[in-house]
Amino acid sequence: TPERQGKVNEAEVFREGALVAVLTTQPLGRLLDYKAPEGGCRLGAFVEVPLGPRKVLGVVWGPGKGDYDLARVRSVIRVLDVAPMLEEMRQFLSRAADYTLTPMPAMLRLATRAPGLSDPPSMRKVYRRGTAEPTRLTDARRRVLEVLADYGSLAFTLKELAEMAGVTPSVVKGMVAQGAVREEASPRDLPFPPLDHTRPGKSLTADQQAAAGHLRAGLAGGGYGTTLLKGVTGSGKTEVYLEAVAACLAEGRQALVLLPEIALTAEFLTRVEARFGARPAEWHSGVTMTERRRVWKMTGQGQAQLVVGARSALFLPFRALGLVIVDEEHDTSYKQEDGVLYNARDMAVLRAAICGARVVLASATPSLESWANAQSGKYELLELSARFGAAVLPEMAAIDMRAERMQAGTWISPTLRDAVATRLKRGEQSLLFINRRGFAPVTLCRACGQQIACAQCDARMVEHRFLKRLMCHQCGETTPIPTVCPSCGAEDRLAPVGPGVERLGEEAAALFPEARIAVLSSDLFGSARALKAAIEGIAAGEADVIIGTQLVAKGHNFPLLTLVGVIDADLGLQGSDLRAAERTFQLMRQVAGRAGRAEKPGTALLQTYQPEHPVIRAILSGDEEGFWRAEAAEREAAGVPPFGRMAGVILSGPDVAQVFDLGNTLARNDGALRAVGAQVFGPAPAPISRIRGRHRVRLLVKAPKGVALQEALARWIAPVRLKGDLRLSVDIDPQSF
Ligand code: ADP
Ligand code: ZN
């Protein structure tokens, strides 16, 4: 709010020449001292400072230490024209750095991911043709007019326009004074249209009203608190948390909604527009540079009331954050697996706790962590029990694949085929789900028996017939589909093995020649817009049979869909991953939840070779409580999260022996860990054991709850000196263990 912005604390102002300590985005071990520039600067100010021959971005972090040669201390170049970083944001970055064991410069980089942040104000104006004629048409002025006429609809920055016309910027400025050129604020500096929180929402059911009332009360009460909003798909969780957003906006505070998938934002933005009369700010990798800069700046000025985005939106410079929604909170994509390894759900709670905001975690199938926190009373639990309107939960049944007569190379059982045929007759939609992109997961040579593998990774190459290439799902490398075996040279003996979404599409087309078949997989669409169009087409009934990957499991609304067939319900159950059961349970329930959203009841059929498996039985019976309790008991006995603490230390390098050597040295010198009762396991090959030519090895550290794990880890790895190309990264709460 403006008062918060306007308040200047004298203690936070550094006069010209005073020493300030600056945190930069450069990987340095410490803060650097500079002299405050002409006009002074404030604590938290974004500044540009000299570093060697370069200019780098930084934030004034506190008074300078003055512990080295004062004569050599350089001056801050300038203070950037953006709102200073708030104390709460500085605290958030520090605590997040401590939690994830990430150096502060990397945290600052996360918080300043807006291109053009350090552009001077002159670059943030654009120039177009004005209405007046220049008073005297010099050559220079004529060239400016020509450029503007040639590129009619484009707007130029001062620098661009002057360069293209071959004139000095002062010529353009002079023409502005005459009205021959018009100067306007760049679109990246335009504020967002206000959202109207007084517009009425949908009239809520009694259940929904009770939940919305709780959330509103929580916001009115002020202060931090986390609520787990649990309800089956279609129960109206979104309607309910939009009420909380309205309450937050009414208080003049900002709200943030995190979604797990870019493909979901378009539908959500439309919903927000219908509810509040305008579109909110959008923040994710698909947003243009100009727009990112705008969202960053407006968030910092408090002029973006609502931001809808991906996990990195948590690091935007909100002025007055009042509410964070984490939709589909169990989704594994909230875990950033590259660079700074953080879980957006945990970071949302941390940020909210620091700035006194509320958090709503929404899910039909909460993570075991959140479920346990709700059980222990750390989080408030709100449940929506019924689906909205006539929609009822789908009936679930297993198809016992041991009893089905399957032809080699086919994956749709006769029972599932008949169920689809029935829907086709009734004009209803069916969804066949398989969580495998591409045509076939394995390409095998029939002559030598070798599988085609990625040269850089420990992964198979997956055939993508649509792209006409083989692709590595780990590094993204693609190659043409060979006709000759790379191992033995045999010709035309390569064969696809196993099902992928594209191959299933072919099988369905052969089984149901009269049906309209849509294959939905992220890699089949060139852009988010094409994907959105495909999804809208399906929702409008333009397909009879939908073949899809994980992508369709999340959030989309297909009202005509009444049958979901899961091709391989056993897929997630293999392997030694302790979270496998939880993930399979969540995914299967989510997929099944796609069926029967409107008036027509739905059915979900799971093809499985192990119908007696406890996880499959829990999915079928819908006994969530029972499932969570059994899972919790198992994890508690094993002392793993959320009942114990866990961290991974990943070492990587081009030479596998060297990586293992370092791992073994660390494992032997585990005194710092043993001192707090923590144990180290490994080194063992990491879940991704080789990627882009780098070998990866992991040490797993397990500790009892309540142990200061990060401090022990920091002491443990402190002596490590990484030679050559070796890298070390810490992963707190790894996804798989
Ligand atoms: P969830 O987020 O739990 O999946 P949604 O909020 O998306 O559920 O609701 C599912 C569908 O039902 C949406 O189309 C939504 O607009 C509609 N809906 C939910 N509650 C109501 C209500 N009280 N009045 C009218 N429509 C509703
Ligand atoms: Zn690869």
C-alpha cells in the first residue's frame, strides 16, 4: 500500500559517501563495501555497482564493514528506479538460502529475474509518430519521420529510433517538443487494470460457503496461517479460494495463485476475469520479456493486485502480500530440480510466515506432508465433500490383465475396448491414459538385442513418430530414427517395444475407425496456445477418444467425458522409490476424477496385473484415510519425511571414478553428521545417474526430526574443495529416496 511505500525510516537511509554493504548477483563469498552515491541510498535499494571492469546488479544489504582499504572502496554507480527490497523480502531470501543451503547471490538472481531491470528510465519510454509536423524539416528530422512511417505500428525506444535514423537522441527529443514525435510510457510500465473484488461470485453451496467463510475469517484476523483445502476434483475448490482472493483484495493486499502447469493458466485467467472483471498479472516461462519486466515492477509497486504464475512467482517483490494459493499442492512440478533446489509449497509457507500472509494449499489428493501437518494441527483442514451439482465421483474398477486375452503389441484389453465402444454409441467421450510420451519407450534391435541409448545420458532413446525422431527424455537430445542398428549394423531390424501415447493412438484408431481420436501430449504441440486450442476443442466435444499423458490428469474440465481407462496402472508401483505409492495413488485418483464432471456419471477402469496390490486396492475403494494412515505408518517406521529429515548431496563430474572418490571421502568423514544423530548412506548412482555426459552420484542423509540438519550439512561439506569440473549440490527433502 502507498503508506508502506512512502514511510522512510531515517535509520535506513545512507547519506552520500557513507559505506554500504551490497549483495550482488555474482558468486562471491561475501557482501562488498561501496560508498553511497550522490543523493544517498536506502536500505534495500536496487543498485548498479562496479565490479572489476563490469557493472553488476546488487541490493543495499546494510551498513558497510569498512574492513579494508577505504581508499579503494568504489562508489555505487546509481540507484535503480524500482521500489527498494523490503525487509521481509530480504529475510525471506536469507531464510530460504539457509533452508536450501544456497548461496545468497543465487537467491538474489531468483528474485531479480526480470530483463531490463537496470535499464535507465529513458529506455522505458517509447516513441511514435505525433500529429504535428516539424517546424523546420532538416535532413535529420526527415530521416526520423521516414523510419516512423516505414515501421508504422512499431514503437521504438529512444536509442533504437536514433540509431535507425542515424541521428542523435537530442534530435528526437526536439521533435517531441514540437509534437512531431509522441513519447509514451513503454507497455512494460503500464499498470494492471484494477480487479473488482466487490463483484458477486457464484452462489455457493452450504459446504463451499462454510469453507469460504473460514478463509475470509482467517484473512480478516490477519497474521500467518496455512489451510489445507481438500476436496475432490470438481467440488469447487477454485470457487472457494477465489472468495479468499476477493477478501484479500478488499483489504488492499496482494494475492498470488501458483499453478503447477502453464497449460492451466489460460483457463484460470478467463475464470478470474469473469469473477473480478479484469485479467490479473501472469508470470511464467511463456510470458514475454516486456511483460515480465512489467509484472516484476508492478508487483513491487503494489499495482499488480493478483499474480497467477509458476513457482518462481514466489520470488516477486510483493509490497503487501496477503494470500498465497498453491493449487494442486501435491504436484511434483512444484519442486525445482535445477539450480536452486526448492519446493514452492514449502517456500510459500516460509514467505507467508515472514510477512504475515495466509496460505491455502488446495488439492484433491494432498501430499503426505500436508496431510500429516493437517493431522497434527499445524495446518487448518477444510474439506469439501461433494462434487458441485449433479456430478458424482466415478465408479472405479480394475481390469485384471491376467484374465484378458491380449494380442502381442496391443495394450487395450477387450474389456476396455467394449467400454469405449459403449461410450461411442452414446456419443460420450473416453480418455485412455498412459503416462509415457512418444511412440514406444524402447527401440530394440532384433538382430543383436541392443536397445538404442542416449550417448550422453543413462537413458534410452524414445521414438517420437510424430516428430520423426528419437528423443532422450533426460537431456532432450534428438536424432533421426535410424534404419541401421548403431550397435551391430543390421539393416531394418529395429523395432519399437512397449506402448507410448502415440502408439496407443494408432491402436485406438485401428480399433475404432469411425471415432475421432485426439492424442494429447506436451511434445505434440508447438506452443502453449496450440495446446490450449486442442484442450478447448476436446472440451467442446470435438473428439470421441482422447489419448493422453499426465498432462490431461491436471485440472482440465471435459464435461462430456464419462470413461477413463488407465492403460498401465502398475507403471508407478515398480522401483524402490518410497514415494511411489503416494504418487501412483494421487495420479490415479486425479485421472479418474476427469470422468463424470457434468450431469453424466463416470467410470474409471484400471488395467492392472496386480489387482491385490494394497495401493491399487486403496485407489479402487476410495479409502483415502486408510491409505494415508498406512503410508504414514510405513514412513514413520522408516524414519523418513515427514517423520524424519532427509537431504541428498549430489556430486557430479565427467569422470565417474573421481565423482565416486569424492563421495567416499565425504561418507567416511561424517563426524559433523554423527554429532547430531544423522546418518549418511551411499555414495550411490543418483536417480538420474548420467546426464549430458556428467556422472551423478548421491549421498543420502537421514536425521531425526528436530535436528538442525542444514547446519550439520553445512559443517560436513565445508571442507570440500571441488577440483576441476566437479560440482556439488544439496537437495533438501529430495523427491525420491
Ligand atoms: P475444483 O477446483 O475443486 O476442481 P471448481 O471450482 O473448478 O472445482 O468447480 C468445478 C466446476 O463447477 C466449475 O465449472 C465451477 O465453475 C462449477 N462450480 C463449482 N461451484 C459452483 C457454484 N457454487 N455455483 C456454480 N458453479 C459452480
Ligand atoms: Zn540424453
